Amino acid sequence: NRNNKIIVHYHLQHNAGTNFYILAKDHFTDECATRCCYQEWKHCMVSYNEEVEAENIRNNYQKHGVQYVSYELMLPPRFPMPFVSESAREGIYFTTIIRDPFKRFLTYMRRARSEFNGNAGNAGSPFWAEFSGRQKIYAAENLNTRWLSGAVDEITTEHVNIAKCRLQLFDLVIADTLYTQATKQILCPLNNWISGKHCSNDEKEVEHKSKSDKLEGTTPHFIGAWIERLRPSFEIYDYARLLSLKQLKQHGVKDLPEVSEVPSYLQTLARYTNMTVTDAHLQRIPRISLENEEIFHPPKEFCEHMKKVWTSNPDAVPNAYGIGTIKQHW
């Protein structure tokens, strides 16, 4: 059905991708939505070449009705996600959700098996393992940046720019603060989804209860060190907030909530270290607003270079790490 779009979702771990899958599954049978795509079963990651990869996705839709495909893995730097050319993108709608990196970090800490005994500075904390370079695929530190850019070791400005260039190619970037508006007013109408608790206008939004803060009892100095380590992901998150807001406005979404223009890095520092954000801070670090959009864009020539890289790949099976990939760990 050429009137329907195949939704390809890039699922960053602990970024609400499971909720997004449930939304899709609410409108499909089990065979039509993949919670994660399996490389071995040729759901995805069959080729570095975007035309071959795209044709595989379309064939799976035509033969098996797979209309929602979720990639949950670290993207190799050369792998095209989203696709670049119009021919590869035909019939496909690319989405991703970007969550506040510190909230994503807290979710990781709650689910980590190590016992912190009320202090995330203890020796069992992933802080020390990752600080010493023992990085894992499912990391506490800067997972969003690493998965979008393919950075394994030190994160550089180039990695941040690769991540930003990728985000520009998504049809819909969903910032966590704009999730409800993006799903109900853009995703649900995309394929005429009108029923179910996620798409019905009659359904009231569920108020989520606050979860325990895994860092309670940890000294502010140590939390400040974590926040500083996450600085690249804060930059990417703020850029995603701008893209998300701009895309929603372009789609005519009007009932947008008021969102803070304070950079997420400063907001998080203020919350955990008792720092007060003043106008003087915001003169040094620009507000996150569409008026300042140009400040946050990656260099245009760099993105053009990456597009050439992403569209010139040979037809070869990608080496990738994540859920559903042939290689699970380093």
C-alpha cells in the first residue's frame, strides 16, 4: 500500500523506544512490528549500501507486512541511518527519540546490577570502569553520542557533528518533552491510526510517577563529574530539542507546551549542585531557542561530506554491535 509509510525507528537504549514500539504494536499484529530488527534474520543491517538496505526493508513489508522496523544498535560511522537519497528513502519514514541524557543515565543506574549502597561513587559504580577506558556497548556514559556517531573511545567534536548530521536526516526527531504532541499529531495520522490509547484524542494522558533517584546520597561534587562527562550528549540533546520543535511547528502543531530555553547542561547542574542559573550564564552559553538555531548547527560542509560517505558504501554486510546484531559485544 503506497499510501502507508514504513516506519524505521532508531532506538537509542533507554530513550523511550519501547513505548514507541508499543504504540506501533497497538495498530499492527505481532508479525508487523519488530521490537528490534535481527541482522541474522535479515530484518535489517544486510548491507552498508543504502539502496540495498532500503530495498530489503521494502521487500519485508511487501512479503511479510513488516511496517515498523526498529534499529537498536551502535551505528558504524559509515552506515547510512537515515538513508540520504530520495530513491532509498522512498516509502520510508525515519524517526528517533532523544531523551535528556541525565534522565537516560539515571534509568541506566537504576537497572545496573552493581550495588551502590546509596553512593554512586562506590567502587562498583560504572563511573570508574568507564573512566579507565573499559567502555561497553550499553554504556552509562554518553550512550546517545556513541551510538549516533560510532565513537568507541574518546569522543571528539567530529563525533558530535556526525551525530548532529544524522539527526538532520530524520523525518521526525522526537524530543522527550514533545513526545505526546509528536506521536498523537504526526505519527498517528501518518498511517491513519485513529484508535487505541496512544492515538485517540479522547484518551487522557497518564501522569507518570517519579522514580527514586539512584544518586540520592551521592556527593554533589561526584554528580557534577558525571554531568561534565555527559557534556557531548547534552549538546546533542539540545540540538534535538530544536529540531523537534521546528519539525512540529512545520507540521502545524499548535498546542505545544512551554519548554525551557536553558541549556540542559546548566539545568542539570542547577538541580544537583545547588548552582543558580543567572542571565550572566545565558550570555556565555546561548539559550536553546529557534532564534539561536544557527549557533547549534554542525558545519554544512561537514554534513555534505558525510552524505557522500553514506551514499558511496559498497554492498557489504555491516559489522555492528547491539540488540539483534550478529556481534553482541566488543
